[in-house]
Amino acid sequence: MRAGTDVSTARAGTGPNTPWIPVCRLADLAPERGAAALVAGEQVALVRTVDDDVHAVDQRDPFSGAHVMSRGIVGSRGAALTLTSPMHKQVFDLRTGECLEAMGREPQALRVWPVRVTCGVVEVRRP
């Protein structure tokens, strides 16, 4: 699968009792690359690390409004695993969604989605 490829369309309800939503197989995600998925009607960027952890954040870049985060650059800054927007190069912490580099703009964050891998299947839940 190529980076930025749509991996799934999954639907579920909302609220605190929302179930985990199966999105794709872990094997469908290339390490250190992003992939886009439609989860419960919202676009999510999934990122698999080399140690098979998976992170999920909003696909929408909060600075440009474009749905491009799955095409961002995966990296690190100190202890933070990061995703850099392909639009204006703001850097976000994948664990918290915090923008680490607003470049003179008002700080904004990506929403982080709970994600887990169960029996090789990536599951996402609404934040």
C-alpha cells in the first residue's frame, strides 16, 4: 500500500460507549508512512511506526484546512514521534496532537484518535 492511500471506510456511533471500529489490517500500513481512512464519517490519518505502534490523528491540517496529514513526513523531535504537514511544514506530536512548530502562527493541534491493534487488525475509536 502506498502512503496516503485510503485504507478503509468504517462507520459507528458516537459517544463514550462507542465501540472500537476495525479499519484495516496492520499489514496494510507501511512503517513510517501515513494512510488515510474514513472512520465514522471523519477523515483520519493513520501512521505505523517501525515498532508496529499505530497512531491516528485528524487528516485535516488545522493551518491550511486541507485533508493531507496522511501525506506528511514521519519523524521525531527529541522523544516526540512527529508528523510534519506537507502543506506549510508545521510539526505535530503524534501522541498528543500538539503543534511543536507553529512558525509564527497561532498554535493549533491535531485531534488524536484512540487506536489499538487486535489480532493484527487496526481499530480506531472516536476521541
